Amino acid sequence: MIRRHLPFATVAVIALVAAPLLLEPFRLGLLAKYLCYAIVALGIGLAWGKGGMLTLGQGVFFGLGGYSMAMYLKLTEAGGAGGGLPDFMVWSGVESLPALWVPFGNPVFALGMAVLGPMAIALILGTLVFRQRVRGAYFAILTQALAAAMVILLVGQQGLTGGTNGMTNFFELFGQDLAEDSTQRGLYLVVASVLGLLYLATRQLVNSRYGRLLVAVRDGEDRVRFLGYDPALVKTVTFAISAGMAGLAGALFVPVVGIISPALLGVVPSLELVVAVAVGGRHALAGAVLGAVVMGYAKTAFSEQFADGWLYLQGALFILVMTLAPKGIAGISRSIAGRLRHARAT
Amino acid sequence: MTAFVNQLPIGLSIGAVLLLIALGLTFTFGQMGVINMAHGSFIMAGAYTAYLLQDLVLALPAAFLVAGAMGLVLERLAIRHLYGRPLDTLLLTWGVSLVLQQLARDLFGAPNVQVSAPSWLSGGVGILPYNRLFIMGLAVAGVVGVWFYLTRTGLGRRTQAVVQNRQLAATSGIDTGRIDMLTFFIGSGLAGVAGVAVTLIGPVGPALGDYYIVDAFLVVVAGGLGQLRGAVLAALGLGLLNSYAEFWSDASLAKVIVFAVIIAFLQIRPQGMFVLRSRALT
Amino acid sequence: MRISRPIVSAILLLALAACGSDAEPAAQSSEIKVGLLHSLSGTMAISEVTVRDAELLAVEEINKAGGVLGKKLVPVVEDGASDWPTFAEKATKLIRQDKVATVFGGWTSASRKAMLPVFERYKALLWYPVQYEGLESSPYIFYTGATTNQQIIPGLDYLKEQGKKKLFLVGSDYVFPRTANKIIKAYAAANGMEILGEEYTPLGHTEYSTLVNKVTGAKPDAVFNTLNGDSNVAFFKQLKSAGATAESMPVLSVSIAEEEVTGIGVDNIAGQPVAWNYYQTTETPANDAFVKAYKAKYGAAKVTSDPMEAGYNAVYLWAEAVKKAGTTEVEAVKKAAPGIALERPEGLVTIDGENQHMYKTARIGIIQPDGLIKQVWDSGEPIKPDPYLKGYPWAASLAAG
């Protein structure tokens, strides 16, 4: 039992105690950003790794969560300043607050929408496509097109969304000054805890009866159907859960990083997250989380050293992982561990 | 009113561009189930071939060979190991496209380069300039060529056999590995030809492939996997839809409308317009 | 158990690596670090790399002339990767970790908006080198490119002088074109001009046949073009093949400089007007030296353009302010900057104390068959920057912010 929980506990202690003590505020902020991505990756690990649904539109849900949060932050700031209108609306020529925005002044509503909004959209889309047995590559391409269409829609509605600029310049969250290092440290702890809890919950889910059904659907959808289950329902629910995680991650991302823009939720960022999961190891939830952190860190480190090389390295990494180690870092580490155990036993 | 009537040929010419860029995908994606995200990079390779040669007529076969050879290398070195894992090929080929894009940037520089259109393509008939007509002609030629290859040549018929039942085809003595190579060569080569065509109407730069890749996949998805007539109908339909949607609203909204229509369409025909019937249990 | 021990050790290593990279040698007192933050990768790299090159040239020249306050300038170059949050992240890194004296950077409005809160939060200085949509004046940003009354409005004055009454507006779908078009519409209403249509296309859009059909169908006297980047290539190629010419329907562009002409193809755009503050052909002694130095460093085939020149100027203007202040300390530099006037390649440039923009001369040019731009009109003297258009009665409703 102790052995079972030891690795998780170790990581949790490092993340919650050691990192905030050791890292400079700037680096801690970066780590918080990677952990936000890791939450999305966890959802991808569930949907893709366990459920076989390759979703290339996870950025859309991330973005919806982020925009919900950003709208709340903008409204508290505008209300506080007395102007009543967010800055970008003023320079976009919007004269009164659009009706869509009004409820987002309420933090409960905004946070609820950040999670439930993406889930609702995933439920609708999932019901539509999975009922029709659209799957595999078709599903992947549809979600990718969804990401592309979403970006165009957000950019086009400049008065509502801030257009390409997105929303930035946030000052406070629940009365806390976002510029303060202590606030950022607190946010980091929130992000890390949320990730930890979601990880435990997802692991529980995967080990449950439902989780086994999900894996069964991945490996033989028609066979599951013949056994009397409804694979479309299982897939839709899973897709919605992963969308909810992405939405929550987006909501946390905004106060941590201080910006949300269409560039964060398009085709490329969505794909990058999937690749991070593949690098970490899609079949293990921990692999997905690790992949997101590793890739996030690698991107920062590389672009600080030599910017042009990043694309080469990223590209080479995909090619190598896909051809040589399709199970990612988790797969490699597990096979090493397995070999060690084997060697010890003999 | 004339503007409205003009949208009809415009829609068809947009459809022709879509058809050209998607034609190669009906091979690689349709016949082999490989989601080739590097398809956009092969289009780009074709466009840069046109830039290097600066001669449209010469560039067409040259681009076919250059892009085809790149596809062949990709298939032999990497994709071959991934058959049966279509989603992995997607990620792999995206990695390839990143590398190729950066390579183009290092070789040819980041700014767009100029490909001059031959003088015999200036002018036009009615609303359609000659270069648009040329692209439409090229699309027709491509479709006829592919149709002829698939149905009238031995290799083509063997290709179809492999698509329909790989094991049975192998048992009948068809070298499926060879067919895969050839199919990938042709599919990538067609991307190269499309690349030459788009130099007539658009920018030629390292990011060129990104502008066309999503549209190309949508055509194939809407048309049905591996179905030539599906791709033709889907491309022309999407072209017309795009043209009129943009005419009545604007370019941004038109893209969103096209996407919504495709989702709605897949509700009625989840496997695209035409479905390959098969008894395989998936 | 699902996490194997190697994964744990990997995470541990990672955390350590993250700590390790914080070690920074203390800045040596004989050097002044300055940050250069532009997109070196991604879609914007095409434009921004040249601005960084121009800024590096300025740094090199200043160092050759003895540096600033007797110290050498050391550029710290970072990549914004055409991604707005990355700009914010790298700006934070430059300020907090590298402790640079100032940052020169940005191109798109979105990148500037993303960096603005960072510079205001840490009270650091940003020099932004590109023409933009106005309606902004951050106390921690100096704007060395044109604001709307130094580019858009002179462009409209030129069209009006040419007797163009009916305009069609074409732009990419983002902040600058939408704001510019609002100004154009207000100007048209006050000056008896008619706007026949206003169209936006997504960034990176390449299919312009429908739009060209709409434009030619409306038969405007002129088109005001705020398209960005690659879209310009597709638009001009398709406009040309539809038979439109610069004589029958000129297209005035505000985002096409010498750099972009080759990619569009000179054949497709020769004869069309553009509006800027500087061209490679601008005749000033400072420009002769700039063009010569730039070509010597980066190659004879390279061209210089307005944003490059504005970036090049920014380094000199900052250096001048530092010399005047006697320190690189931000508040002192800000205090010293107003009124600084330098003869630059575009002519006399003066820092406005009120809004930290520059006095700049507006110039209309025609694209020549050799790819360079020949000036055909100028404003005669540097125009006072007016980002909120307070001095234009017809713009009263726009300047509400």
C-alpha cells in the first residue's frame, strides 16, 4: 500500500514544498504554466490513451475556460476602475457591455462556465459524431477543424473577445494583486493541487468498471456494442470529462500567465499538447503529465538558447518517439524497470 | 447581379484549387489510411521547385518528381513502420512538416519568394483569368489521370486490391510494400503539382503548406475515404459554398459556415459522400 | 502503482534543472545589457528578423563610437516566436533575470498589448518600432513608429488631393485594420468621401477571388489596403490577374514596405501607392550612411524599410536619453527623453514628452519596377504625434477612450 502511493507522494512533496521554496518567482510562474498544460494533457491521456479518441481540438476547450476567466477578471477590473467597460471594448468602439458578458461578472458563474461550457460543447459534439460512429482519423480531423474555426470566430468578434490580441492586462483576482510574487506563489500551489487531485481522480476512474469499459471501447468498439453497451455514451462522457479538465486548466492559466488569446487555442497549440502526451507516454496518465512538463520546459530552455533550433528539435523528437518509442518516456521507463525487476528475479 | 453570377465560376475555380491540393491526399490518406500532415510541406516543395525553375511547364513534372521522391523517402524511412497506427502517422508527419518548414526557411530565407507567371497566362475570359482556367484544367487532368491509373492500369488495380483487402491481396501474390511505396510516391507527387499551381495565385514561403492543409483534409473527409468521385464532388461543393458564403457574409464567417456544414453533412453521411463497402469488423 | 520510479527521478531531475538555470553571473559594471525581443520563428519572423538586424547594427555602431556612458552595450536577444504570451514571458525574463536596462521589441499590436502589463508592472522600458493603430500611450513604452495621424490620415489626404472620392476598404481581421478603418470612415464622412465597402479576411487567408469580385464590382476610385503579411501576396496576384491596374484603381497600402515587394512580385504591385515615414530612397545624409552600413553588414541585396529604420532609431534615441540622464535608471531616462531631437534617416525625429511618440514626417511613395519605393508626396514637416486624434474634430467620437 505504501509502495503504491510512494511515488505520487514524493512528486507531490517536491511540487508543493520544494519547488516554491527553491525556484525564483519567474521560474515558478513558468512551472505553474507547464502544470496548467499538464492538466490538459491529463485529459488527453484519458481521452486518447485510454479511450482511443485522438482529440486535436483540446485547445478550444482550454480557450473557452481561459476566456471565461478572463472575462471575469476584466469585469472586476472595469467595475473597480468605474469605467464599466473592459479596455479592449473601449478601443474597439463598443459602447455598452454586451449581454453575453453580463453574467461573467459573477465569479461562480465564470468558473462554472469555464468547466461546464467546454463540457457542454464536448457533449453536443460527442453525441453528434460518436452516435454516427465517426471515429479515428475522422474524429481527429473534425476536432482539428473545430480548433481552426474557433480561432477565426474569436478573432472576428473583436468587440466581444478582443480579436487577435485576446485579453491581457489583468490586475487582481479575488482581491489579490496579481503582480505580487506571493499571489503568484499561491496560484502555483492551487494549480499544483488541482493537478494532483485530478490525477488521483482520473486514476480512480480509469481503474473503475467504467475505465475498463473505456479501454474495451478503444480496443474493439463493435465488440463492446455487441455485448450490449453503448460505446457512443462511454466515449461522449469521456470526451466531456477531458474537455472539462482543459477548461479548468484554461481558467487557471489566465491569472498565472496573464493573457489569453486565440493563438493559444488554435491548431498548433492543440497539436503540441497531443505531442507532449505522446512523448510522455499516452498509455500512462503520469506519462501524459510528465510529457507536458518536459515539453514545456524544453520549449522554454531551447528558445532561450537558440530559437531556430527549436522547430528542428521538436520535429525530430516527434519522429523519434513515434517510430522508436511509441509508448513515450513512460513506456521506456517501464520497460527498463521491468528488465531490472526481471534481472533481479533471475 | 453580375457579381452574383460571377460567383459561380469563382466557386468552381476555388473548388479546383481545393481538388488539386486534396487529390494527393485521396491517395495517401484515402488509399493507405496515412494521415499525412507533411502533405502541406510537399505542396510547399512543389512551389519552391517552381521558384527554382521559374518555368511553369517545366516545373509541373519536376515538382511531381521532387515531392514524390520526398514522399518516397518518408514512406520508406518512417511511415512503413507505422501502418495500422493512423493516428501515430499524423503526429509523425507533423514532426516531419515542422522540420521541412524550418529547412525551407534556412534554404530559401523566411520572406516570400517570387514566382513569375508566364506571359501567356495574363488576361482572361470573363471573370476568370487564364491562370484560374489553367488550374481548373490541371485539376481535370489530375482527376482523369488518377482515374485512369486506378481503373485502367494493372498497378492501379493492384492498388485498389490492397486498399480493399490487404491480406487477401498479399496472399494473391501482390507485393503490398511495393504498392505502398508507389501509392505514396504518386500521392506526394500530386501535392507537388498542386504546389506549382498555387504559386499562380498565392504566396510562396515556408508557411505555404499551413494555408492549405486543413482544407485539403476537409475535402477528403467530406468526400469519403479514398473515393475519387467523392473528392471531386466535395471539392466543387465546398468551393461553391465558400464562394457564396463569402459573397453574402465575409471571409471569416464563410470559413465557419463551411465547417458547420461539414459537421452537419457528416450527420447524414458519417463516412463521407461515398463509402467503401467492406465486411471487415473493426 | 502506476508511476514507475524512473519517472519520479525524471521529475526530480527536471525540477533540479529548472532551479539550476537560475544561476546568473552578476552584470559587469563595464557593460549595459539591452534586450532585443522580436519573433525569430513563426509567421512574424519574416518581418521582425530584419528589425532585430537593424537594432543590432545600431548597437554595434554605438559601441564602435565608444558606447554609452563609457560602457559597452551588450544585446540580449530573445525570440517572441510570433506568439503573444511568449512575448510576455520573454519580456519578464529580460527584465527580471537578465536585468536589462531597456528592451527594444515587438511588431504586432497583439505582442505590444501582451508586453504592456509586464513593463508597467516592473516599471521597465519598452521601445516599440512599428506603425500601429494609436489609442494608447503607456508611460513605460516609447513608440518610434507612426501613429494614425502620421500615416493613415496623410494617406487619406493624398487620396483626397488625387480626387479619389469613392473608397473600398480591405483589411486582415485584427485590431489595426479595424481601428484604421473606423478612422477612415470618420474622415470620409467629414470630407465628402464615400465608402463603398469594408471587407476583412482571416490572417493568412489566400483565396481572394470572391473579394476581388466584390471590389471590382463596386467600382471604387481607390482601395485602402490594411491586409497583413502573406495575404497581400495572394490579394495583389489575384487583383492583377482580374485586370485591375494602378491607373484605374490604385490600392494604397500601409503594411507593405520594400521587404515585402519581392515576395508579392514587382509585376503585380508596381505603380501602387504606399504610405510610410521612410523609404530606402529617402534623401538624407543619415540615410545614405544607414543604407550603406546595413548593406555592408547584411549583404548588398538587402533592402531597408520603415520599421527597420524605426527600430534602428529607437536604439539611438534611447542612448541619447541615457547620455542626457547620465544613468540607465528608467525614471531618469523617461524624464530626460522628452524633447530629444536627432537627425535620423527619415529626417528630424523628436520625442514628444506628453505621449512618448515621435514627431515624424509622413511620406507617400509609389512602388517602382525595381522594387524600391519613390516618394511622390510628403507632409513637408514632422507631424506632431496624436495617438488619440484629439486635434481632429471629426474624430471626436473615436477618441472616447
